[in-house]
Amino acid sequence: MADPKDWIGLSLLSGIGPAKLSRLFYDDWTPQRLLAQTDHSPFAISNENRTQLIDFVDQRGALWEQCCEVEASLTSLNARLLMPDSDDYPPLLRAAPDHPILLFVKGNVEALHLPMIALVGSRHASAGGLRHAYQFSKALTEAGFVVSSGLALGIDGEAHKAAVELQKPTIAVMGTGIDKVYPARHKGLAEAILASGGALVSELLPGAPPLAPHFPRRNRIISGLSTGVLVVEAAVKSGSLITAHQALQQGREVFALPGSIDHPGSRGCHALIRQGATLVESMDHMVDELRGFLGGYRAFVDTAQQKTTQKRVSAIPTMEQAPLLEADLSELDASQQRVLQGIDYSHTFVEDICLNLSLAHDQLSTVLVELELFGWIESVAGGYRRIR
């Protein structure tokens, strides 16, 4: 088995990114072998890196001290470093062609070996999107899946919260070191994830800050851990679509929740559906579609490497499915129902509601407030949008 310190040390050298570290690992180019290489060896190292490696092999110098600091941090965090040749490394992630060599885990490592579904979406989600994320995460968790996401604001946070409230494991893949929760307001959520049997995961060394290049790297781990990815709300250019496209390259299933054509957060999902992603209209539909993975998870893992070359998504007819939510209007009185019927799922200006219903603004205000408090509508610029 590889010595973790060797690969931590190599990852810290200039010019060694994730792809090159992977090639070095699988060709067994340890620091000792790199120093012994001839001029014809495939991995030439700079004079600066050679000097650092000489000291490192002698267990001295700045590079060696950095590795010792990483090990000390892991001990203080009660965290572990998993590598691809370890039995504890998630098997489905290992099957992904772009899996990380270094995987830092804080929490329940066993949860990484359970059937997992990624749930991702916008940081600036609508109230309806947040509600959908929570409900789908809850349904998937209750069906026996572990939900993974990125610990971000918006859709990610709601996905984790649903599992935490059920006291079930959820996996948060981070774009920082596992000792730095980002955003900071999710520190309590991260602690709750650990308390409920979940785990925090990152390929970045402890202390790594939330830099922009870190998040695309995080996204491929989210999809790589999972048998499928559900996108709830996403713009056409977003990290969520990056996750979905990486899932395709890894041979995973992709699901997308449709929305209003007027809502920018629906456009990414609609683009995925046009490309063949499974359109999801109900929680029961998605759970039924995925339930087979629970019994055949090992077979799925065994064939995942072959599926990565197929670059496909599931495409089955779903339009006959029931709506996502049954709108029970019986809880509303006649005036509330009348106003609700005059509000569109995309956007309706207050002036248009007044005009269409022949109501004065002051007559309308009370009913609008009631409908918003009851969770039927949400306020948007200059008006309201129906959310159920």
C-alpha cells in the first residue's frame, strides 16, 4: 500500500495537479523513484522540486514539515486520508476515471459505501426550488439512499437538512479543506451532518481556502460518489450543470426537475432534459426509477468503469406521472382561492392582479400576505409568483 506522506508531498510540489498526481500514482512514481530516474524517464522534475524531494526523502526540510503538519491536522480533526488502493476508498468513486488520489474524510467512512444520489442546484434558488430540494432529499433518504451535495447555500443546504432532520447520513463534498466550512453560516449544518452519521469529504489539504478553481474539482467528486444526479434548479452556466455533465462522463444517471420557462433557474434543467436527462415530475417516480439500484448496487459498481465511456443519460417517458405536489385548495377560503388563481407560476405584477380580478390594491394586500404566509406564493420584483 502507498505511503500517504509520499503522495501528500508530491501534491505539494509546483506543477503537480490532480491529473499528473494520478499518473504518478498509477505508474508508481514515488519520490524515491523520481529521484533515481534517468534522463529518459517520462516524468522529468525541475531542479527546485528535486532539491525539495532530496530533503523530503531524508525526512527533513520544508516539504517534510508540511506533510507532518497535514498528518497532525488530520489527527486533531479526527479525520482520515483515503487513497485508491485502500479498501475504505469509495468503490464507485474509484471507478470514475478522474477520481482523486487524496480523499480526506471526516465522519462516517462507511456511509461512502452506501448507494448514493447527488442532489444539486442553485445557490440563489426560489422558495419553490428550496422546497422541492428538501422534499426530494427526504423521499430519497427514506427510500434508503444517502444524499450527497456540496454544502453550499440554497439547494445544497436544503438537501443536507432533510437528511439531518431524519437523523440519516448525508455526504457533504467541500471546495475547501475539511477544517474550513464554507459558507461559514453552514458550520452548524456541518456539525449536524457529522452527528447524524454523515461525512465531510474533500480532496484538498486541510487549510485550503474556498478558491474558485476548487469547486469544479469538488463537483466531479459529488457525481463520482453517486449512482445518479438530480438537478433541481440551475442556470445554463452553473456549477450544477458542470456536476451533471461530469456525471455523464462518468456513466451516471442524470435527472432534472422542470420549471417555468420564465424562470432563469429552470433553463439549465430544461437544457439537460433536451439532451436526454430523465424529466422528473414526482418524488415517487424518481424513487421508483432508482429503487433497483438498492439491490444491484454492487453490480452497478462493477460495471461503472465501462459505463464511463458511454456518455449517456437515462431517457424515459414521464409525462404521465402525477404532478410534483397536489395543491389542496380546501385550506383556502373563497377570496384566497380567487386571488391564487390569478397568480401565475412564473411572475404576475400586482397591478395585473388588481386589474384582472377587479380589486383595489388595499383589498388585495391582506389576501396576498395570507397566501405568502401559507406558502402558496412568493414575492418577486413588482409582484408575486405562485409556488404550489
